[in-house]
Amino acid sequence: MDKSVIRFSHCGRNIYCFSIPERCPQCGVGLGGRRLEEAPVSIPSPFSNGHKALCSFLIAPTEGHFVREFDGGSDLHTGITDTNVVYNYTKTGVRRDEYGWERCISIPLVQPDMYNLINQWDRYLDKFSSAHMWDTQWQFDEEKHNCYNFTLTFINCVLATEHKRALSKDEFTNAFVLPRIKRASKYSVLCREIAENHF
Ligand SMILES: [Zn+2]
């Protein structure tokens, strides 16, 4: 689904392509047999399949395909995965999605060796999602009671069970969310440029 981006150096520039071309697209010099100034590097995609991400925080556009929609202007939606579905809070209450998060930003919330937490995770998340405060009769609020509050409140509940301090919305956003959104946004722009101009 995602073409991987390759970066190489030639004629003093960093050049980004989906594959190494026969000629440098900037200066037109053939690359065959010539050594590139440094080994080409593949740039990993910031997107992954959220349904395969265990115990993670996910960010995806509200609708549509991420690479097109993710331009800094589209609304973003967040969720938390258990071992097989994505829990997310919407105007109709908590949803348990089995598909639809195939291409998103995924941030793991547990270390692989946190066995106790991983074992309890599904139960925690299910119990948390069933709480009265996420009922549909509570008004979903764009500012104060939305998907982001749902995910951050859950993360803070998990931190509390681990005897760790809660994160404020700003701390969480600045430390974990914004850097990844910026990277995803740059990557999307890069892919669009390459698709249009070949490099
Ligand atoms: Zn060149």
C-alpha cells in the first residue's frame, strides 16, 4: 500500500524517489556504474496498521485515506488498541472497530516485557470503556469530552496503576503526538511530490 521512499545524495543534494533512477533526476547524469556519494537510505513510513499494533495509542484522519487527507487540515481521530480491536469514543459512544485503522500513526503504550500490564490490558480497556462517563447519554463535546479525552484518560488510568504521574493534555500532545503528526505530515507531502514529479 505504501511505497517506500528512498533518499540518495547526488550533485550535492539529497534526492528522494520511490526507486533509484537510471539518471539523477536533478542533473541528468547517469547513475549506472557510478558510485553515489553515499549509500541510498530508505525512509521508513510513519504509518502502520493499527489493527496489528498491540496496546497502542492510534491517530488517524476522521475519514478517507491518510496520505491524501493528512495534510494538517483534516480532522484527526484517536483510539486505543487492545489485542484485536480499536476502542474509540464518538458521538454514538465507544466503538470497537475491527477495521478502518489500517493506516494510521501508532504509538505503543507498553514495553514488551510488561507482562502483567499486557495480561490485564484487555480487561482494563473493556472496563474503562463501559464506564458511565462514556455513555451516549453524556454529551459528546468537541472540546472537552471527545476521542482525545477518552484516550488520554485511559492512558492516565494505566499510569495510575503503575504508580506513575498523570500526563496533562498539553504534556501528552507536545511529547508524544505533535512530533509524530509533524513527521507524518512531512512524509505525506514528500510522497505526493514524488508521485507528481518523480522525485
Ligand atoms: Zn545529480
